[in-house]
Amino acid sequence: MRILVTGGAGFLGSHLCERLLKDGHEVTCLDNLFTGEKSNIAPLLSHPGFEFMRHDIVDPFKLEVDRIYNLACPASPIHYQYNPIKTVKTSVMGAINCLGLAKRVKARILQASTSEVYGDPDIHPQTEDYRGNVNPIGSRACYDEGKRCAETLFFDYHRENKVDIRVVRIFNTYGPRMHPEDGRVVSNFIVQALRGEDITIYGSGQQTRSFCYVDDLIEGIVRLMEQEETVGPVNLGNPDEFTILELAEKVLQLCESQSKITFGELPGDDPKQRQPDISLARKYLDWEPGCDLQSGLRKTIAYFKEKLKAS
Ligand code: NAD
Ligand code: UDP
């Protein structure tokens, strides 16, 4: 198949492009390189089935494709809050441009949505029928509400125009090719531990997250795209839940680091707990994550050791 991956030069997108090429597809990666890097896709550039298009998804574009994976959007709080209006445009106008294309060329289209649509959740773990607790005027809203509106657009194009959609709600995912400076917790802690800098916990460290290794996530996304039983939304993530303090301690131990843990201010609207209910993914995709936090961290630490050595 001819497949478009928007945001294909980013962390998840580059792993997805690689996987789809391995499966024998032709892949076009569309990215404006805001948070993505050419180095993420450098090994793919010589592949005859791969094409890179530097383009901003907010501006319309034309292509002939069979599948669209829409991943273009900065995902870390510091990057999506850098220009919040642009973040909303990327999610909303990006979705409209991709859905318009899917409608014209009759492509199946998948939206990379997020656990952030649940906001600071008051049910635990989060099931797909939970409608969320998002502050529409807070500092995270540009991302959360942008993603919620994108889901709305996907379902309206599906109902009104019969566009063949899939929607995945991704929970915190980590692994090689995260940007070392992108501010997310796993990359921050590993880079700090390897450099011998203080580990910066925001708040008390008692807030929780559930961390999924990238290979597990990519498998789930591809399965969701290619099955016929549900359009979603389907949660994908690892249900093993850890406090941020536990994560810091694990990273320190695995890096054999002497870094000290410090406690700073908690950012506004930071969710207190997050854990996916993955019953639907088990049922429809026969999917569950196979990589535990310890093994995933080891692989990610090995990647960052090399990356920091080279820089
Ligand atoms: P990332 O920042 O590494 O990748 C996003 C990519 O989108 C980058 O390559 C960036 O340059 C590109 N991009 C941003 N704005 C664009 C625009 N206007 N036009 C074209 N390209 C643009 O982040 P990621 O972790 O790989 O996330 C990929 C997708 O998955 C995002 O949509 C994100 O919201 C979603 N997601 C990720 C996670 C996670 O834990 N990694 C969790 C939930 C949802
Ligand atoms: N966090 C932290 N120190 C850091 C980066 C993040 O304590 O250096 C916390 C952050 O406040 C949040 C959790 O770790 O409670 C996960 O943050 P991340 O930005 O990775 O993802 P999200 O909040 O979007 O789930």
C-alpha cells in the first residue's frame, strides 16, 4: 500500500515509518521538522519505498494514498505550549486537511489521539467511554482540546462522509529517538542521570503515569489500522502504573547514577494519575504490551548513552 505518515520524522512517527517499510509498503513521511529531526529518518532516506516531504500540515496538500496515519503534533508540554495557537491549528486544521484528503482518495485514516483527552481524570483506570475532565482554558488546553476537537472531526467525517476512520488514544510512550531536550519525564530523567545532573521531579512525585515501550505501541497502532471490527477510540498503553518518584529511582539505579533527586513546582493542570484500561485493545486487536518498564528503560538508556556521546 501507499501510506502517508504525518509527523513521520518525530519519535513515534519514525518508528512507524520504519515498521511500515519493513512490512513492504511505500511510505511518504510529511513533517515540518518542528520537533522531529532528519536524523530520525536518515537511515530510511535511501530506501526506494520512502519519501520525505517537508510540509506544514496546517496548509493543504495533495497525494494519492491508501492509508493515512495522522501523527503530526508536538507532544511534549514545553513544545506544545511554545506556540499554543499553532498547536491548536496543527491539531484542528491538520485533521481537516488529512480528512479532506482521505475523503477524496478514499483512504483509511488513523488519528493519533491521546490520554490527555481524559484530562485530570476522576475515574481510574480510564476507559474509552469516560468523557474526561479537561480545563478548557488552562495551559494544557491547546493540546488537550485540540486533540478532542480532532476526534470530533474524525467522527463527523465518518458519520457525514463515510470516511473510514480509526482513532487511537495513546498513553505515555517512551523509547529510543525521543528528543533529549523535549522535556518529557522519561527522557529528562535519563539524560539528567547520565549527565550527573539533578533529577527534576515536579511536585511531590506521587502523581502516577503508565509507561509503554515504543515497539509495543507501534504494533498496536498498526493492528488497529488493519482490523475491521472497530473504528475506536481504543486506548493503547501499558497498564503498569508507577509514581514519578518510583520512575526516578528506577532510572537512577539502571544508569548507576549519583544524581540527586530535587522537587520543584508542579505545572498547572498536571494530571494526578493515569492508567489505561486496555480491555478494548485486548478484545479487538488481541494486543497487550510485552515490554516491562525495566527492559524498556534499559534499551532507552542505551540509546541515550550513544546519543549523548555523539553530541
Ligand atoms: P514528536 O514531537 O516526536 O513528533 C511529532 C512530529 O510532528 C514531529 O516530527 C514534528 O516535527 C511534527 N509536526 C508538528 N507540528 C507539525 C505541523 N504543523 N506540520 C507537520 N508536522 C508537524 O512526538 P511523538 O511523541 O512522536 O508524538 C506523535 C503523535 O502521537 C502526536 O500526535 C502526539 O500527540 C501523539 N501522542 C504521543 C504520545 C507519547 O507518549 N509519545 C502520547 C499520546 C499521544
Ligand atoms: N515530570 C517531572 N519532571 C520532569 C518532567 C516531567 O516530574 O522533568 C512530571 C510531570 O509533571 C508529569 C509527569 O512527570 O507529572 C509526566 O510528564 P510528561 O511531560 O512526560 O507527560 P504528561 O504530563 O503529558 O503525561
